[in-house]
Amino acid sequence: MTSVCAPSSDSHVELLDEQTCEQARLNRDARFDGRVFIGVTSTGIYCRPICPSPHAKRVHVRYFPSAAAATQAGFRPCLRCRPEVAPGTPAWNGTSATVNRGLRLISEGALDEGNVETLAVRLGMSARHLSRLFSRHLGALPTTVAQTRRLHFAKQLISDTNLSMAEVAMASGFKSIRRFNEVFRKCYGRPPSELRRMGLHARASDEYIFNLAYRPPYDWKSLLTYLAVSLTPGVESIANGAYHRSIVIHDHHGMLEVKPVAGAHTLRVHIRFPQPECLLQIVTRVRAMFDLAADPEVIRQHLSRDSLLAPLLLRHPGMRIPGAWDSFELIVQAILSQQYPLREARMLAGRLVKCFGEPIVSSDTQELSRTFPQAKTLACARLSCLPRSCARTIRAAAQAVTASGSDKSLDQLLAQLRGIKQIEESTIQFIAMRALNDPDAFPVGHRVLQPIIRIGPMREAVLRRAETWKPWRGYAAMYLLCAAGARHEDLRAHRADAPLGA
């Protein structure tokens, strides 16, 4: 049986074969949404597995591991199922660590300003080898991946906002309206103005709503419970089942609200922001923050082999790893929670925001009054609102972030943070888990994950058992944390039949 894409020597999961893809297509199985795309040779269009259009004959069907691969093969996106709103490709879907890092950098805009050669240098290899890896694992070149990302977001803006075409072009990363029209017409087979007439929904000025898809199930309640413990006063809040926060990009302030849509496998994101050219960056961050590319079925199949984790997966199907809106904000939170209990760490974070955060003028709620302080602000501040040792560590981290600049990756930043002796390796792992969305990071010794250590006699025993959880130790940590915070007895019950040293 032929695989959707070539097998990888360092792949963690079995790639989808054609029989599996065919069943997903015929059943319109939402679990495979974003994991496989369907090209129909008789129409030249590619779709999601959940597309409601009548099924094409099997002889006319081709399967692709990514939307970019279908685009590179000459297929146009379906206007009915809208591939641009499909969940992201899972980071572990047969890709190497290098390709994962490359995808993250592309999502951060690495190819909007630079080229493949610059991206390859950041990843420590030649452009030719990087292109070979992308073709092998994703079926498309890095430039095609980046352009597909821009085109998909442009289509979403055309369908769901009232931005002008010039604003759409700028917001989706195109340098000129002429180039945007040319590439868009080539991809969709019609000018963007024609699609605008098909899907315009007027919005208030500076307000945007996006529905971002995920693969079910999604344990939204557990995610909110986790976030609620460490909410930064003045910056974040949770109300009526929705997450709210202030945001700042390029010194512009805004707000966002995220909540699930009843009866649909989507999160609704309400954004208020004055600069539409930042929308792609905002939506990209939200996707990462709420782990929308995760494949819960693959994670469940792997982790449920462990008798300790199996009942937790049943009790909390679809657990996600919460990402971070801003890496520096997460670094500060991690340092505070390393040194202090969560309640005290939250209080100290609130002090920091009150002293150094910028006020939000347009906020509709008193709970969101400020932005989180930027690294450049804290790098040279006295930080007298914090205990002395904590202030020194946070100032050193702010200086490392400021010195790293925008041309360095988060991986390089973590290397610099390891040079600060007050920051423990478990804290580095915690930052990697949430700021880098690393599904295998395992911060076993970090204060917020201390319940893991309490269920066994030794840290080494935990680490030995965790070897069997790779490459999803981060998800295992989230399940254990959720269980420890809710019902410690559930974990203690496994001591007899599932000893950690086994």
C-alpha cells in the first residue's frame, strides 16, 4: 500500500496509507482534517476529507500530506470546504525535527522578509538540503509552503472581513497588490474580487472574527482550568467559558477573545486591533497558543499503552498543551513559578504588569487594563517591585531576549537562557513545551509539575517511565498535572499495579 508521503527515518508515527485516506474521504472523518488533502484530477481542485461535495470516483483521486503539496502539484483550493480554515498539519506527522523548526520559523514570517538560503542558515544547513527535507516530508518546497500559507490567509480575509484588497494583500504578506492579484488568480482560478462578492461579511472597523478549526476531541474545560491558575492580573482573564487577553505587536495594542463554537469543531477568535497587517501574525500565535494542530487520536493511541495514563486519557479526551502568546511573557511566568508557589507567582506577575505594563485605553473591562511588559523595558529596569534574586534573574532573561534579536530562533534563545545559572533545566523544558510548542518537552522538576514527582519514589523512575511516552511527553505531563490538580487519589491508586520503576 502506498503512503501519502515518503517514510521518514526519524518519523514517530506511521504515515497514512491510501486505504486509510480513502476511508477517511468516504466517511468524511474529521479526525483526518488537515492531515491529508484530496486532489481530484477531473476538476483540478483539492479538498479537505470533510468536504460535503459528492465523492469523486477513486480513479480521479490523489492524496497529499499538506495543502502546499496539493498546490505544488497544480490543484486549486476548494471554495466549498475551504482548505484555508483546516487545522494545521501536526508537527509530528512524519516530519523531522529540522522540518518542524523550519515550519515554525515560516509561520513566524521567516520567508516573508528573507529567502530559503537565509532560512537554511538559521537551521544550520544548505538551502538544497532544506528543500530536499521539505519535499520528502511535506511534499512541497519551503517557498510553496510559505506562499500557500499567505494565500490561504488572504482567502480567509476576503471571505470573513471587509478589508480592502490592498489591506488583504498587505495583511497576508504580499509586497504589492499586483503580485497578490497575479498569484491569487493563478491559485484560485479567479480574481480575489470575485470571491469577495461571494463571501463578504461586514465587520466593525478594527474588529475581526475568525473561526479556527481543530481535530476533535478538544478538552476546552481542562485547558481553561489550567490557564486560570496562572492568569496574569491586568493582562488575562477568563469569563463565561472564554479566554480574554490584551495583546501588543510592534507597539500597537489590542484585545482578543477565544471561545469554542457550540456544535462545531472550531474556536471563535474575536480580535480588536488597529493594524490589519498584523492579523496573520495574531492568528498564527492563537493557533499555537491553543494547540490547534494537535492530533488527539494519534496521541491517545500512543499514551494509552501506559496503565497510568490510560484512565486519564479516557477522563479528559483531547487534552492540549497551552502555548504562549509571547515567549518572553512565558519566560517570566516560568521563572516566577520556579521560585514561588503559583498564587504568589501570579501576584508578583501582577506587580510587574502594574509597574511596567502599558495601559490599555480601549478596554471594555477593568480586568484587562495593561499589556505585559516587553523585554526591552525590563532589560534595564530596577524591578524593585520584585524580590531581589528574582529581579536579577528576570532582568538577565530580558537582556538575553533583547540581545538575541529577531534573527535568532527560540532554540537559540533557550541556549542563552541555559547560561543563566538561576534558571533550572526543568524551567527550560517548561518554556520549550509552551513557547516552542515542543510536544516532547518534559519539565519533570518544575514547580507547576511537582505532582508528577509525588506519585513515585524517585525523579529517575519518572524519567525512565517517561521514555516510553516519547514523542509526546509534554502531553503526558499535562494529563498528570490535570489529574494531580483535580484528584490526587487517582494517581495514588496506580502505585500498586503500575510502579514507576517498571
